[in-house]
Amino acid sequence: MLRHATRQTARTFSSTAIPATGVATLHELGVAAGDVYGDQKSLGAKVASTGEWTWTSYAERDERAQNLGRALAKKSIGRGDRIACVSKNRENLACTMYAAYSVGAAHVPLYEQQKPAEWKHVLEDSGAKLLFVATSELAEAARQVTDVEVVCFEDGGLEALINEGSGSDTILDPCRPDDAAALIYTSGTTGRPKGVELTHSNLVWNALTMRDGMVDELVSVGCLKTPVRSLAVLPWAHIYGQTLELHGMLAGGHEVALCSDPTQFLDEAKEAKPDVLFAVPALYNKIYDGFRANRRTMSDGKKALADKAIELGARQAKRRYDTTLPGPSFVEKVQHSILDALILKKVRGALGGEVKFCGNGGAAVSPSVREFIEAIGIPMTSGYGLTETSPVLAKEQPFDPKNLLPGSIGKALKGVQLKCIDPDNNEVPNGEPGELVASGPGVMRGYWQRPEETSEVLYEENNQIWFKTGDRCVMESDGHVRVVGRVKELYKLANGKYVAPAPLEDTLARSRFVAQAFVYGENKEHNVCLVAPDWVNVASKFGVEGVSMPAPFTFEPRNKIEELLEKHRTEIVHLMEAEVEYHGKHFKSFEKPGRVGVVSEGFNAARGMVTPKLSVKRAAVLAAHQLDIDGLYGDGEDVAVAA
């Protein structure tokens, strides 16, 4: 519900009403959005007690942030300081960010699901002077690990500060373009998290560039609607969601509905009815897997209709990428129209029925999932970037045929330079793999108080700063880039062949029986693979009910899983071997695992094996399962199960 009627604009709405040259800091962006978009809906949240969606306007957001900023200034928090916040996506989280900018402080976001020890490390490393937390439970946990003042949303602490600031005549001294806007602590797949220092110039450039790119994307799919709405499922503690949705959608005057929890996304999508969707492969996989699970319950007649609908939808999608293909016949048009209404519309309805296009980031989406999403009538583009680059460096152009190549990330954004280099920093020819490096306005200042680690990834050449991404890529002559693996994850087999395990692992995990796969073979004659089964689907196959996944890659109850292994150990391993063989059939023979082992527990956060964005920490998996891997290279039985 909009509670303020201030600064209502009479002009015709335009998502580019704030010119790219008109703002230089996120504070200026917030103020400009409050002025230009006024009473337009900005952030919406579902009220748990009533089930209703309430909205905060742009004017109200700006007012709340500046009032909180005045309260921060009275606490002597100003330019060069840091404040932190432990919260999932909430209007209050956005308020703490823009309040920090209003006094020139940097914002340090943290995840609710992180362990308090991780908060302690970040608070101490960043030197944060104040910590906001969302709930009383989080506040209690935080006070056990830090002496920093804790302000709790749930206990009314934030609103008290906002009210205090509203009655203050304190003059704000806001940020400058080169001031630090955020310290985003990287997920730390190879060590303790380190703070990525991003300036206002970094984030404003990326937010406005992506905003303008979204306009082009909407036009390409025939959508002239403004403003548009997204349903934010990506955490703002991660740079992808923060830049694209919080800052980028703000810059365009669009509406952002806040998903209360990722597990509720599909239910809330039906209510919020987003026009655009920004997500990571896990969400698209869930949609695809849901369709396949539903298909398995259909009669043979309905399966045939569903398959025909997807087939015709896929043909139509291919025509968008290749205009030389012949158009559909009259019969095909009629069939597609009928089956779209009967089947595909219902699939789109699971996302609210209004999604015009979707963006993918964080990792490559599998070809089969992408083909499915496009076949149901939702065009997709993928982007690429890192926390260290604010984040987006490259993006696919709508309906470019090269988007369908494995590992495609598109072309460099305007103002960004990309090239692939060898270990001696020499540029490699187009078409050959090398480490992708980037130069441009989004490249970070460095890792917070880590000059040695900064020097490992930043280097100067011809008066330009270049960032080493750590990704092995291939660049085509037209500038289109494909990711083929990670530099550090690349290893050599005893026969001299190089293996990039990630593409194979991602492909194997597309099996409905495989939650995760871990491929290893450094200096060995062949690869082996540890499989963490999707115990929900495995249990269902063997007629066992009651197994669930309450958290990513965490399956319960343990006693049922152990009982499954005891009764069906050999069958389960043979099932996993068959799935690995089937899903890995298109990989080169030396890449395919020679043996497969099954682990009873997933590589999850509770075991310290994944990052907040669910990337596997290879070192942690190796440390925990080295004996299991060694066993797969032994002379034992083919059936190998690790507890």
C-alpha cells in the first residue's frame, strides 16, 4: 500500500528518465528516482499474516533512506566508514544500503544462512561500525560473536532510527563517485572470504548499462509495457541480484516484488505475475524438472500431446534464431496455437503467466533446460560477470544464433574490453582457449586490505587495469565469448590430456537422480566421479516415502537414507553408473569417469562444502572424501559407496 502522495510526477513514464550521465553515485540515483518516479510502486512484499502484497513507493524509499542517514550521521558514521546488514531481501535492507550512501559509508551485506563465525570474520575484517539484522533470533546470535552495536528490524530498532532522523536537521554529507559503495565478501571456494571493494562509479555504471539493455531486450520480444515487474529471488547480498534488480530496476522506475523465500518462488510468482525474471540455473532447472515430473504422471495420450507441444514450441524458438528457416505450415500454426493454449500456457502460468523474457547468470544453464524454457515461449539471454566486476561484463544479444553454443556468454558490454591470454599474459588468437581478462568501468578497486591478493588478479598494461577472471574462454572473431572451464579447476591426466571438470559435473547433475557430481583425476590415468544422489527421487524410485530436502543438497531423515543404502546398495550404485554413462555420453572418452562412487550426504553448507551461491568448494570435498576417491582408484569391487 502506498502511504505517501509526495513528488507525484505528471510526465509520461519513461524507464530512461534518469539519464546515464545524470547521476554519478547510488545516493544520487536514489534521490533522482524518488523525484522522477515519485508515487510509482518500487518494492513490494507479501505480508505473511494476511497474504496481501504491500508496496513502498520511490518517494517513500528515498525519504526513509535519508532519514536513516541522518540518524547514522548522529552516530558519527560518515565517509570512509562501513555498516553491515544480515538480512534476506527486504525493503529495510534496501533502506540500510541507501542510508549508508547518504552519509558516504560503504555497505557490507551478509546472508542470514551464514554461520555466526562467518559474520564475525566479515565484521572484524571490514571494521563495520554498526550491524543491522532482520530478526530477534539473528540479533541474539550476532551479539554472541561481536561487540559492534546491533540494530534489529523486528524489534523496532530500525524504525526508531528512521523516526529519529525524520526530526533531525542534520545536513548529510553524501558519497562521492570514487568512494567505496560496497564491500561484497566473495564466497571463498579456496579460502576465507575476502571483501571486494566496489565504488559508486562501478555500480552506477553497471546498473544503468543493464537498465538500458533491458529496454532493448523488451523491445526485441515486442513488449512495450513500462514499468515492468520482476520477482526478486536473487539475494541482494550477492552482487548479481543487487546490481540488476535493486539498483538497475530502481534506475528504470520498475517494480520489484520480493520473494519471501526461494522455496515459495513458484507460489508467489502466480500472485506477483512478473514480466521479467532474473535467476540462476537452479531455478530454471526446477521449472524443467517440475514439468518432467508432471509428465511422468500423465497418460500416454497426454504425454504425446505434451511432447508435441514442446516440439512445436522448440521449432518456433529456433526460427527466432535463424530467420532463414521456413515458416510454419498452416497445420503447424493451428497445432501450435491449440497446444500452446492447452499445455504451454499452463507451464508459463507457473511463473505467473506474464514473463516476457528471462535472464540467466551465475553459471551456464544446460542446453536442454534452455531449449525447454524457450520452447514454452519465454526467450532467454545469459550474462557473465563476477563480483569483482560489479558484476556484468558480457551479455548475449537477443536471438543471436551463437547464444545456443555451449558456454555462451555473449559479447562485451559497451565500455568493456575482453581478451583471452596465456599464462604469460600474452593474448591468444581468436578461437583458441585462454584465461579471460577484462578492463572497464566495473572493475573493482581491489580486495579490501589484501594488496598481495589484489596484485594476483589485477595487472596494468598500456595504462589500463585488467582483471583476471580465472575462467578459460574462447573468443570468436566477432567478439562472442564462450566459457569452457575454470583455470584453477583445469587439471592434467597422467596421459597429458587436460580436463575441465565443471561442464561434465553440471551435465551429470541434470539427471533427476543426481543432486551433485564431483569429477576428479589430477595426475591419474583416468577420471573418477563421486555422485551425491537426489535422495528424494531415488527414494521414490524404490517406493520409499518421507525423504525430503529441507535445504539445498541436505536430505532427511538420515535413517531412511541409510536404510535405502542397506537394502538397495548395489542397485543404487548401478543406477548412478547408468546415469553417469547416459548423461556423459557426449563428452570425450578421456573426460568420462572410469569409476563411480556414491556418497550418502550431499556437498552442502552444513558440511562447509558450498558457497552462499551453492558453488562447490573443491578443496573441502577433496579433504572430506580423499579416502573415497583413493578407493575408486584401487582394485576393489566395482560397487563403491562412501558414507
